[in-house]
Amino acid sequence: MKICVVGIGYVGLVTAGCFAEAGNDVVCVDVDEKKITGLKNGVIPIYEPGLAEIVKHNEKLGRLHFTTDLKYGIDNSLVIFLGVGTPSRPDGSADISAVLDVAGHIAQNLKEYRIIVTKSTVPIGTCDKITDLVKSKTQVPFDYVSNPEFLKEGAAVEDFMSPDRIIIGTINPAVREIMKQLYAPFMRRSNRIIFMDPVSAEMTKYAANTMLASRISFMNEISELCEKLGADVEMVRHGLGSDSRIGQSFLFPGLGFGGSCFPKDIRALIHTGSINGIEMTIARAIQAVNIKQQERFTKRIMDYFAGRENKTTLAAWGLAFKAKTDDTRESPAVYCINKLLGCGVKIKAYDPEAAAGVLEGKIQILENGYDTLDGADALVILTDWQEFRNPDFEIIAKRLRKPVIFDGRNLYEPQVVRKAGFEYYSIGRK
């Protein structure tokens, strides 16, 4: 099938690469000339396990094409996916101006029937706005589909290739069959496509992300109570997750959630409720607990170094909001580092993939985790990278000024670390 993907960011590039891997001919369109030129030269703008290999392989085979020419993409496709960004506005609502702009340009360039599919996370009701906009600019027939993405950063390729489910929002039976054919290569083991109307598809995306975030915030709130009462949150997590009605996923206590999806989508859901006269009480609580958890962890560190802030240097392991990604958007790690810097602490940091980003010039970035330890008064774990899980504690103890670890991800067994001579502070444990 011939496909066009507009907006070659995280979602767009994964979508394009995976569809090409399934044998489709895919045109990737983006207004960023530097990004398109880089992709043509094999430069992948994001870190996502397995993505670089797929992109390079399919470009070499001629199934993946990169251009800034939207008209070319429209002319050479049947299905057009929109994957442009929808960042938060100051009031918490999602800014869909880029989505509407692309939809308008598609309408102006339509010569014959096309299917316009929204992959971007858009507010409930955007389906009507896009449909009305396109109809106002062209008489050429088209169909609109809401097809929200459910990709976890760090496992996006795997999620796309073997999805839990595919949500297709359309009211046209013929379009259902086309979308079913498009996703058939990813349904070899079982059919996990769920059809519904576009508005319900948009709602499903926001509801799913808020539900997942609620599990994280609930465990983080429980972790505070565990610390107060002497319970071990890791044991509680195992006991809770063993209930088949609950399961183990997204029950890990830590610094809270971040990234490009959960915080933004919760804000948008709260705003949508507000303008429709519905108080999203649980969504607001999820948001509040998430910030509180980051503040609580930072306060623990600053309480330890009270009165010595300006003389304190910390080694920070992790900048990305989670492992297996270079994404630092709304990262709890970045939030905590900024708080520590505001107290006068100096930071030396290491992350396997993430760059300094907004922290550029404020902290020292090193290329090896152990090198951050020299002259540091404690090690702070901020991201759950695999390479942080089994370090050489003997080396850490020797290179730190004092053997102290603040573990914001509960990566280590307390008895093991303390036996190695460390003061060890984690989340929800004694």
C-alpha cells in the first residue's frame, strides 16, 4: 500500500519505518529541511532501540522516502497519516494548530480520493474540526480516520510490530477494510483491531494514558506511607501486582512520570473536562501526586546536605525521563536537577543517550558514569537505565567523597548496598 506520513518526529518516524518494514511504500514529509537531509544521509534524529536499523534498511530497499514536499507525498499515497506535534498551551489545552495547518494543506492539494488518518494525540472532537476544515477547502472526496498511537518510548518498534491493540475510529465500512488490510501484517498471532467512531477513539487515547499515569501516582503515594509506617513498597508492589485484576505493569514507585505524553495528555484531559463543565478530580490528583513525588525526593537530598548546599557536588546518573530513550521532555530527572541547582548544589551528570538539553551550561556532562563520582558527595540515581542496575559498588565507594546513594528508581537491594558500606536512601523503603 502507498502511504504518506506527515511529521517525522517520534511517532511519525516509528510509524513510517514499521509500515515500510511490512512492505509498504512510504513517503515521509516534514517541514524541517535539516531533519530530512539528515535522514537521507542515515542520521536518525531520535534514539529508539531498533529504529535506526529499520529506517536505513527500508530506505536502501527504496520503500522509505524523505521529502519536504507535501504535495509529492499526497500524490503518491492512498493513506495519509498525520504525526505532527500537539504541545500544551499555557492553559493546559493541546495546541492542534499544526495538525489543522497540515490538514488544510492536504485539502488544497487533493486531486483524488484519499484517507486522512490522525496519529497525533488530539483533543476529543478534533475529528469534526479536521473533517469540516477539509470539506471547506475541497470538493474531492476523502475519509477521515482517528488512529491514536499507543507506543512506549524505549519499546516503540516492538509495540508497533506486536501491538496490544489497534484503535481505528471510522464510520465507513470500506475504510475499515482498508485499515484492516494495512495492519494485517501486525496481526499474525491474533486480531487485535478494535473499531469504533472517531470521537470514541480520541477519548480512548486520553483515558488510557491517564489510567496508566494513575497507577504510577498511586504507587508513589503508597511509597510515602510505606516510609512513614516502616513497610517496604517493593513487597507491597509484588503483593498488589499478583492480583490478576491488577497486574504488575506501571506499579513501580520512583520519581514519577514524564516524557511527551502523560503530562501533556493529563493537562489536556483536565482542560477538556473544564470547558465542558466536568471536574476531572482524579486526573488533577494524579498530576499533583506526580509533582509532589519529585519534590519529596529532592527535599530528602537537600535535608541531608542542609547548611552545606553551596559546598555540595552530586553525581547524577540519568537525564532522560525513562530508560531506552533520549527524551528529556518533562523528565523527573531534569526537574530534580533544576531544584538541586536552585539550592546551590553543583551537578555532574551522565546519561547513555540523552543530551543536556535545557540544562546545557548549568551542569557538567561526562561520558562515563564513574567519572561523575570524582569529587562528588553522593550519587543520585534519576533514570532506570539497565547499565545502572549492577554497577561496581567498590569503585563507586572509592571515587565518592563519602559512600552515599540516593536511589530515585529503587534499582538496588538495600541490604546489598549497605553491606558494601553505603548510606542508602530509596523510595518507599526503610
